[in-house]
Amino acid sequence: MSDSPELSGLLTAIRDCRACENFLPQGPRPVVQAGERARVLIISQAPGSKVHASGLPFDDDSGDRLRAWMGVDKSLFYDPDRIALMPCGFCYPGKSKGGDLPPRRECAPLWHRPLLAALPDIRLTLLVGQYAQKLYLPRGFAPNLTEAARHWREAPGGLVPLPHPAWRSRLWMGRNPWFEAEVLPDLRERIRQALLA
């Protein structure tokens, strides 16, 4: 069963977007995945350089780590009728001294609301990293990413705040063993329930 013409047209428009072309050192290549029957939504920060090269969301080490956290394999992860992927910035923003630049500010206001409206069956939303959490958690929910993840049970219905699964997350997990012991089992069960619903 194919997606509605509205969603297909929206995905084409996102992939053709050139709103911030002049600010992208490697040029635009918007990355998005969605099917109107998707039950789980991942809102992340922005594609990295490897994803920019391949055009496939989370096609890197951080994607391997995120899939392990979620307890899903690649075939499930890349099924748009099960899992949708909507970054805060759809294109690779380029490098800064400390890593990648922040997501471009143009993307979320342009595309998030219409894309969310086209995904009526979302049951669970993973907020991966600080940019997604700043956009979608209530103001004052937590002072930082660690505290947001620590209080995942208190997040508004259907939202799960997670750290970004970059290589640095291994160090973070070493300092915060409760994440692997408590959050990840709960996350996997929530994903299972959302996909079964």
C-alpha cells in the first residue's frame, strides 16, 4: 500500500528543499524517512558527513548504537511504515571545531509541522539529543540532557528523551549506568508496544 499523495508530495518537497543552500558547505541533501503508517518517530539533530554521502539516515556508528539501544535491526529501522526519521535539520550542516555544527534553524519551522500532521499513527517519539529535546520537551522540563534522560518516565505522553548516540555516548553511559540498566529495557518495551499497537 502506497503513501497518500499528500505525504509523497511533502517528502518530495523536503528532499528538494534548498532553503539554506548558501550556508551548507557540502550543499543540500535533505535526509528524511516517513510512511503514513509509521508508529515510532525519531527526532534527531542533523545528518553527519557519512549520512550526507550515503543519503541514508543513521548510516554510521551512531546509527548502529541507536539501533542497539532500541533493540531493532536495520530492516525494521529502515521500514518507513514502522519507523519515521525527522531530524531538526535535514541536511549536513558542516563541521565546527568541536564536531558538527548545530542543525540549521530553517528546517524545523518549515517542515516539522506538516510532516507531523501527515503521520497520524505515531505512538512513540524518541527525542535524540539536545536539539530535539529543546524543540519538543516542555520548557523547564530538565536543566540538561542528562537530567532529561534521567527523568524519561516523567516526559509528556509518548516522548522519550535520549542522548545522541555518538561515540561520546559510551563515556556518558559509563558515568550514568542507570541509562543502560533502566532506560534501555523500558525503551525497547515501549518500542515493541508501539509497533504492535
